[in-house]
Amino acid sequence: MSILPATLTYFGSLQHINQVINKTAIPLKEAHQLADPFLPDHTSEMEFTIEDFFEEAVKYIAHSILGRSAPRGQPNHPLQKAIMRWRLEDRFKDESEIREALQGLLPAMVEKAFNEAREHHELWATFVERKRLIPFYEKYQKLELWLQEGQHHRGAAIKFKCDEDSIFEYCHPVSYSKIPAKTVDLRGYIDHMTGNAQEIEFDPQKTILAQNYAMREFKEWRLLVDISQVDDTFIEFPIDQIQSVYIGALVSADNVAQFTKHLEKVSPKIKVFQAVCRPNEYSFEFERTSS
């Protein structure tokens, strides 16, 4: 399990953050509510058909037979044995000959592997439909984060203290990748079917925690719970878990003063800051506000 950071920050509109503090509860989201077009949800369809599977399998086997380097699969796997034998015999000259030779053997293997992939895809749909999540961030100072999550600098953010015996015990760091997550990966099932891999990697939690590598500097975490773990569409927290609140640079002075005054009544211990543009550079400093 990953070690929690000392603090994590939650972003939203000024009105939303005010509601979260008043209610001492954060709304839980479904995966599709993250508005990430690259993250599959319970309505997503498989990215490949059985025909796609067959074509990719033929290409893989043809490359294994005709390629310069011998495949490094499991030597006792039936298909790996056949591939090695065909390489030694120099039996085939091109992919079309290999395709014809595989017509009697490959369709049944592909159907079995494809059905397994489809079962895993359905398991993903069930998994993600039952999960609820909340995004948090370690790096609240980032300009791009205020632009994206902070309502174009007109929102606010709550910095929470991350106690392990709190809601943050359900938090996991996202996994940044240059390749979008898939419910099931075609290449993985082909590798398994052809004996190039012993096991299929199917980890739905890894998929729901996937994030674009371009956003790695935000250091996002996601609180992840099953619907059986919560009684409502919100998850509650104690008010003293709030360390500080940050207000966007474009929030008006009147709104800042009004918001600060309200927080002083709710909990005088909460420190409130507003983002202020530093001179001669694209960065913020955060100044303490007053009512």
C-alpha cells in the first residue's frame, strides 16, 4: 500500500467548496463523471471484435515464424512448439501461407480466448459500476491545476490533513501512463493464447486509477470505495481535518471577504489563502485573507 502524503487537496467552484465545508461531506463520483474521455466506464464497449482478435493473432504468429529472432514464449506450449518446428523446417514463405495453415487450428483457440476477454470486460463493467471515487491532488500550487480543476482560477480548494484512520485510508495514487487504459488489452490475450505469457493481467482497479502521463506533475490520488461501503452519495469528514482553504486568483475581493468571514464562523482554526500572481513569472504565491 502506498504511503499517504501529509496533505491532499480537493478542488471545486467557490459555491461547491462552501457546500462541502458546510456539510462536512464530499460528493462521490462515478467514473464517467470525471469527464475523462480516455477512461472507460460501465457503458464502454470492448475495443476489438473476434475478427480483430483473429487477424492480430495471425500477424503475431506469422512474425514469430518468419522473423529473424526466435520467439521467447513457453517452450512446452503447443503453439510455441509448432512455431519453433515451422521455423526449423522453413516451411512458410509468407503470411498468406501461414494463414491458410492456421485455418483448422486457430479459430477455436481465438474463440476461447476472445470469450475470456469478453468475460473480463463484463467483470470490469460490474466493478466500475459499483465504485465511487473522489480526485485529490498533492500539488495544489500548479497553475494548470487551477485552470483545469479550479474553475479557471475562479474556484477554491480545501487542503486536508491525511490521517490514516480517516476517509483517506481509501485513497490510492493514480498510475500515469502515455497509453490510455483499456478494460481488456488485446495483446495480452494474444500473448497468453500463443504461449508468450503465462498469465493474463486483469486488474480493474489499475484501470480506474489510470491517468494521462502529461498530468503527472499534479500527483493525483483517488479515493475509491464500493457502494456497499457508503450509505449515501457523500462521504463525511470531521471539520478539524481541514488544514486550510485556497481561493482562486480571479475571485473578487468581495467574494473573498464574504467567504473568509463565513469560514471564521464555521471553524476559526481554518486558514484561508488566495492565489496572487508573482511578478515577472508564471506562478502563484498564496496570501492570507481577512474578512
